Amino acid sequence: SQPILQVEHLKKYFPAGGRKVLRAVDDVSFSVQEGEILGIVGESGCGKTTCGRTAIGLYSKTDGVSLYRGEDIHRMRGAKRRAFCCQVQTVFQDPYASLDPKNKVIDLIAEGMDIHHLYTSQAERREKVQALMEQVGLNPSGIDRYPYEFSGGMRQRIGIARALAVEPRLLLCDEPISALDVSIQAQIVNLLLDLREQKSLTYLLISHDLSMVRHLSDRILVMYLGEVVEESTAQELYTHPLHPYTKALIAAIPIPDPKVERARPRSVLQGQVPSPVDPPSGCRFAGRCPYATDRCRMEKPALCDMGGGHRVACHLCR
Ligand code: SF4
């Protein structure tokens, strides 16, 4: 069936002074099926947030195409654009920064409904907001309170209710739990899973937190320096990672049991993601890869299909 989101050869470059170009997203292709959760993972600076935001049209693109149910997102205008703006919503990382502190909860949650005229009376507006608060696990009696009166987890619930208010089909969740206390992260993950089930939602989930992504995603893309280096189902990726970068990311996931932690080899991942300004022409991971050869530095590895939808870009895996 037709994917809800199809991204082909998407590029997003930024000028970086003189002739230099920052290649934040460099020829990325993927698709998301209706009802699916696709995770995009990588360290900070790998391009995952820019990729997600460009894919849903929050940023203009440099090249390539991004289709929502077959329609070019970056060319949508008029009524089509307005409908798309309801159907695709974003849940941001920092719920406090994304909520205007001067607005009451009712006005924060209803903002999208106000813009798109989704009620016929003030009473209906209030009822809809109360119902949304219940859906996300907030007590509707707090409808006239201000965001500072809520904890971080509750503010993220407000952020989710705000996104749900316009009845979206696809949610871009950009690091939805990383600003929250560890103790309440699992609650938000479970809420996102429950809402997906109840409302048949589709998520594009951006995160550096591989253990959270594993718990939530059906399929995962691993990005490094603007490119996809591996793609697979979540199950396959965590049990049979192929790319040295993915292996290092998975090896670095903390294990809660301290005895297990001690017995485990240290992560091979050293240093940080290099600058995406004028990246090297060969494998972009070569500078940090323990298996790099001269070939890796000269020749870019193509993203190859290993069967079962598992794709990997590494000379070692061919
Ligand atoms: Fe490492 Fe070479 Fe594979 Fe790149 S292509 S990940 S440098 S082995």
C-alpha cells in the first residue's frame, strides 16, 4: 500500500561561509507506512532532527522529494496545505520551551483548533480540550491553569494533547522524553504507545536514546553525518546490527544491572561526530571506525539491501 510518508533522495544543505556547505541531510530515502513507528537515531549532530523536520516540510529542502500520501509536501498550497498542517503535527523535545507561559492550558491545547476552526461554540471548545486532557492522562480540572504549575512530564502531556487537538495522522516526535526525569520517561513512552493504538497514529520518532527507540519503534534508521548508514526492523537491528556505527551505539546503551555492566566490553565509539561542513568523500564514519581501510577513505559505501528490508552502507558487509 502507499506509504503515508515517502522520502526520496532528500537533501538539506546550509551555507557555511564562503564556498563551504553544511550537508545536514545528504541524499536520504525512506518511507513510513500508515500506523508504523519509524525511529531515526544517531548522536547529536548526525542530522536526524533536520531530516525529520525537512521530511515533513518544517524546513525547505535543497533537493529530493518528500511525499505525504503521494503529494509533494514542499509544493502543497491552499486547502491542501491547511489539511496537511492538521494531519501532520510535531511533539517537541522541551515541553516548557514549546509552550507559551502566558497562556492557560485551555488556550495552549486549543490553539490548533482555533486556527483551523474545529469547533462551533466556546462550550464545545472547552469540552474538546477537557476530553483531550483526559486522553493524555491529565486531570481536566487543571484546564485554566498555567504551564508553570505543571511538572515536566505533565507539560509534555500538554504538548501531546496540543498536537492531538487537530486530529493528526502522523506525529513527528522530536526527542519526546529526553528533557524529562528518567522516572517519568517510561510513562510518556507508554502514553505514546497507547495513543498510537487508540488512534491508529503513525510516528516519526527522532532520538539519540536507543533504548527508548527500541521500545517504541517498528523500524529504525541509523544516521551518521547526514546519511543513512543502516535501516532495519527494530528487532533485527538490536539483535543483528551490521554497521560498525550501529554496533557501537548499541554497545553503549547502559545496562541497569551493575554486574552486567562490568562484564561488558567498552564501546568502541571514540570522539564526536565530525563537522558536516564539506564532509570527506569516502565513508563518513572512516575517521572513527576501527575497521577502516584505504578503500573506506576513498570510496563511499553504497546502501545495500541485505534482504528482509535490512539495508547497510559499509564495505565490510558486502
Ligand atoms: Fe568502517 Fe569502512 Fe565500513 Fe565505513 S565502510 S563503516 S570505515 S569498515
